Amino acid sequence: MTEELFRQDARLHACSARITACTDAGIELDRTVFYPLGGGQAGDSGVLVLEDGRPLTIADTRKAKDADGQPTGGIVHVPAAGQEALLARLAPGQSVAARIDTERRQRMMRLHTTTHLLCHVVPHLVNGCSITPDYARLDFAMTDPLDKEQLTAAIAALVAAALPVTVASISDEELDANPALVKSMSVQPPRGTGRIRTIRIGAEGGPLIDLQPCGGTHVANTAEIGAIVVTKIEKKSATTRRVVLGFA
């Protein structure tokens, strides 16, 4: 198991850790700030600084899986190619400093939180999403046309409102009693721990802009998002409209 520090604090960009496994897939640690690919959000990149001070470049982060393809609870840090000499020196028990690419993560946090604002602006179920450092997209199950300028203006107003973004959790039973909290048609929130992580946008006692299960990383306030625009709207099928977001 890898302790997922990014779930508790998305602003934590570095941590000390110990290697628990070295496999063909990559390096597993006992704790990490690296977010693994999942929920539509790309995995983090960065470096692992070894005990002798040398940096090992990490190109991607994935969830560890067993021989049957089932998640093990570990997180694999995938090294960039051409570092065989460094990798040969690694062994379980060694200490490292894990450091993500802060700018890349921040861009994904800004875009990911914007997709939650978009779910408020376009109140339809989502049947596909992707969040990268350069763009984000949501596929909505709907037939009505959408307007780029109107969506961009609506998002800008929510950003300017400086709304708090809060991480909390609900029980499995609370989710069962409020199934509408799940906005995705294709991905269900993970169960098994008894608690499901949620993201809320909007101050307690004020208007609720968005509340849904989400394991991704987010900014703490919509003001941190900055200038985001709708770059494209596509008709992917008779019942699907794709909205693509980018930096202004």
C-alpha cells in the first residue's frame, strides 16, 4: 500500500519516502505526492532524488496492479527511458525525496476544478472526460447545442466569485441515498473503505455550485483558476456534446 498524500493536500509538492518495490513497471514507495492516472486526470511527472543526491526522472505515475490486473493499493512511479544505471542501484528500503513537476500539476488542478464548474453550467450527465496539463474535455449526454462564448463567460463569473473548494467525504450509505451526486455515467466512485472522497465548490451556508465524488487534485479557491476558455464544442454523436477547455 502507498500512502496517498495528494488526497489530503494537493498543494504538497514533495515528501520523503522509502522504496517498497522495484519492478519492470516502475518504483513503488511507502508514501507519495505523485497522483496516478485515474478519473480522467493524467498521472504526475517529476523526480525521485536518491540518497546520493542524484535525480531519477519520473515520466508518469500509475496505479499498481497484480497479475490479474487488479489494483493492489500501491502506486508505481514510471521512470523515463535511459536511466538504467540509476535504476540498477535501487532496492527496497532505500530513502528518496519525491518531487512532482509543480507547474504541470498546477495546470491540471486549475483545469480539473474548471470541469466541476462546467458541470454546474451544463447540468447534464458526463459520459467521458480527460484532464491533461494543456487542456481538459468533458463529454455531456445531451442533444441541445452549446455556445462557446456563453460557457466561457459563465465559467469566468464563477472564477471571479472566488468560491472555496473543499475536500470532504461521505459514507457509502449517504451516496446511495443521493445517487444524483455522481455526475459520470461511465465511472463510479471507488468503494470499500466506507468513506467516499468528495469535492464541494461553494461556501457552507452559501449557494452550492458543485458537489460530487472525486479523487483528483484541485485548487483551494476558484480564483486560483485564472483565465480559462472554451476552445471547442463538438458534436461527437447524436446524443453527445464535447466541450474542450484551454488556457486563455
